[in-house]
Amino acid sequence: MFFYPRGEYNKQVKEIVIENDFLGERTVKEFNFGKPNDPFEIETTLHIFPFPFRKKDANHCHLTRFLFQPVQRKFFRILKTGLSRDSFISWPNLA
């Protein structure tokens, strides 16, 4: 399997992956629960990174201005899943 760096790819990159005998690849599109239509564009169910704290400064302290950034970006996609509001609090709750 192959994972496109940062999930970025185009037709040419996809063809290179296929030509190099990979069986499939993963994208970074989240909250997809169905079977993939294309084995070289498999979407993810959940992409985990430090949550909700993500960005850190030079001293490795969490930047509070980014505290809710992951939730803000995913808010409407989480709502569409029908999950409870507890899902917004932590990755274990969302998982």
C-alpha cells in the first residue's frame, strides 16, 4: 500500500504508484465509511494527530490560539456522521 504525502496526488502520480506494483493507496479525506470505488483513492475513516492540541511554539508549548483548529476544520463532517457532541472532545471519543 502507498500513502500519498500530505494526501496530495494527481493522475500522473497515481499512474506512477500503479506502475510500481502497489496494491492501493490512501488519501487523507476523512470520515468515509463506505467501500472504496478506486483502490488507489482509498479514503480514511479517521486521521489522528495530537488532538485538540496540535501546533507548538519553539519551546514545544501548545499554541492555544490553535486549540480548536482541528475541531473547526472537521465540525460539519463530524456532525454529518450523527455522532454525539462528546465526539468533539477527544480522539478516543471520536473513534
